[in-house]
Amino acid sequence: MAVVVSCLAGDLSALARLAHASAPFAERLELRLDALESFDEEAFRALVAALGKPVIAACNGPEGYGRFLGPTSARFERLRAAARAGASFVDVDWRLAAELGDVAPAQRVISRHEPATRPLELAEWLAELDAVARPGDLRKLVHESGSAEEALELLLAVREARGTLIGFSAGDVGRFSRLLAPLAGAPWTYAAPRRADGGATAPGQWPVDELAPRLAHFAGVWPELYGVVGRPVAHSLSPALHGAHLAALGRRALYVRFEAHDFARFARAARALGVRGLSITAPFKRDALELADLVDAPARELGSANTWVATPNGFRATNTDLVGVRATLERAEGLLGRPCEGVELCVLGAGGAARAVLAAGRERRMRLAVAARRFAAAESVATEFGARALHWDELATRRTGVLFHATSVGWRDDECVLPAAWLHAELVIDALYRSPESELLRRARERGVPTLDGETWFLAQAAEQAREFTGVEPDRLALLRSFRAANRSMSSAE
């Protein structure tokens, strides 16, 4: 298993400095020749010898996140000279491989880079790579995947190739695949230099000082793989909490964000790759219930699932949101100064989160009402839980006890599900857990209405998920610390 640091600079001296700084962290170095104003074969020979590690020479054009705009003949001249000067590998675009020909003693890497505008076509792309590859060539397929399912399917192809395919997804959505690719059997994966030394040469690259220790932790063994799946999931703090819990247990495990578009397709790939557990968020909670192999009582009762756990008989669906809402309503009683029984609970939303709120409210014998942008959706869920369905504009003048927001609106600073003038409640609860507080809670506070954010819900349901995933009760104080640190970090990054 190898980590390749990709080095790019405008002159050979700068490229040499970057390569020497990266060498202690890499097993191979990719020296990108496409940004060089000129190329000196003898100076390059001296650099390769001084590095003392295998070198991959590449001269990418825009098709491969590169800068070379000269004629093909000039590109070939650089690659052939690099091979003569001691490069162990020469990377060439698949459409130019036949024309380049042999570069012995270097080994060829036949590369194909596909943009996000093209959906994944594995069979076609691999067949075309095979058609131009010669015996001894390595193949490289990089796709800027637009969904987690595409990235997972590419990893499956890497596994099936048994060491003959370098494959991963570029970009943020498939960033996790750069870490998993060598564990799936790719000869190597590509990293950027350390943050202090230089920038990424392609979208989604990890800095080598972040990637290499993670790979070393797995020691070439496929990890216990967990993740949160939804759309969007960039805001999710689940990786921070579950990652900390898994690390505390000393597991060779990885918990990542999966931004999916087609849940059924994602689920097939997740099964094939042996994913051990999934936290499921909007908009896939109903899909997760319908596509699970087994369904337990909480998920069946709520009509949605927020958790999948791998079993010998397939994925078991459950729902830990109910645990989270119960904990939240316990805190609400303290803020109200009285039990929730008999208090009206007005829920905004008609999805999986809203259903959990209604179920918990029904347990506490609260009077239930539900409002959604589409009245038909509110009416459907209201009928199921014995609630009153409200038209959205009724909220403008209607007074209530507990107003509980259970939609995804509000992750961005400028979003708010309701105008301030519509907040006629004794207590406003927002299922969102973002920091600083959501615009909804800020507006409620300005009107003197007590508020409660989604921290309690999130932590309680996550703790239950962690126990489901590992069979071990998590340290709840440690989860709280991880949550608050990650929330502050995400807020400062924004």
C-alpha cells in the first residue's frame, strides 16, 4: 500500500524543494511536469536520484486537472525525457497512450479523468482503458463523483481489479474514497503536500500528514466502515461523535459522510462493501425503512428509520430519534415549569423527524397539531398520529404551547422557517443543532420566548446509535465534549 504525494510547481527548483519536503511522508512521489516553464533532463535526473524514492512523472493537461497547454509532441518529449532520467512510472492520458508508446524502463500508468458532468459509466470506461493498455501497464480511473453511490461503486471496481486499478473519486463528495482506495486494493492513492508546504493538485486531495497516519492506523486492513447518509450531509456532526466513540474503543473503524442521491443504489453498494452501520438523515428515512432487510419495532412504529445496523441477515432498520425527542421533552418540562401532559405540541414538518416528535408527544399525552408547507402532507401524518392538521398560514395568528421545528430549513444563516411575527408560543424548540443558534431561535429570543435547540435530541439519539453500532454504551460526557468542539469548529469554518 503506497501514498503518493503529488507535487506541482512552476520551475524545477521549486518542484525539488516541494518533493524533498514531501518525501519523508510518501512512499512514492508524483512530479508534475505540466506547470514547468522549461524542462532540464539532467537536473531532473539529479532530482530523482537525490529523492531516493520511486517517482511518477506526469504532464497533465486540463483533462487531468493539469496546466499543460502545449502540443502533444512537447508533452511526449517531457514524459520520455523523465523516463530516461530515472522516473519509475510515466502517467499518460488514455487517449494518448497508443501514440506515446513504450517508455521503458519506466512503467506506464494509463490515466482517465472524468468530470462530475458525466455520470459514472464503469463498464464502458474500464473497457476503453483495457483497449489501450499493454501488458505491465497500470490503469488509473478518477471520476469526480456527484454522489456517494458512484464513489462506492468505483471502490468496488478497485476491489475486483485485485491490484491492477488505481481508482478513486475526486472532489468533496467522494473524498473518503481516496482513503479507502488502497485498502480496497489500489496500488496507491494520491495526497497533497503538507498544508505548510503546498496546495492540492486535484480536488478532494487530503494533505499527506492527514492521510498517511490514517492509512497507517488501518495497516492495510479494510476498516469497520460506518457513516451518515443523507443529502446534504456536509453540516453533520455525526462523524465527530461516532468517530470519537470508535477511536475510544480502539477499533480499526472509519465513520464518514455519504452524500447520496439514489438511496436504493447507495444501499446496494454499501452492502457489497460491507458497511457495518449507517446513520440516516433527510431525505432518506422512509427509503431506509422500505429497503431494510429487517425492521424493528421503533422504526415500524414511526414509519421511518434513522439507523441501519449490519446483521448476518442484512441491514436491520431502527429509529433512535424517539429517544432523542423524549430527552428533549423532558428538558422542555423544566423550561415550561410543568408537565407536558395537556400542553399543545405544534410540529412544523411532516418527515421522519416530525413523526418522531409526534410519537413522543403522544406518549406524554400532549395535544398534537402539525403544519407543513403542503397541507396534504400534514394531513397524512396528522391522521396517523391523531393530530390536528393545520394550514401553514394558520400559524400567523395561532397561539400554541410548544412549537417544535422539525424540518431541515435553517442550516444556512439566512434561512428561517417562520417570520418572527408568527412565533406565538410558550416555548420554541428547534431540532437543528447548529452553532451559533438558528435564525428561528434568535427571532424567538428577541420576542422573549424561551427556546431549546437540538443538542439534547442529537446527543441522545447519537448515543443510542453508538450503542447499536458497537454494542458498547458510549461515554456521554465524551460525546458532549466532541459535539461542542465540532460545532464550534464548524461554525468558525463558516
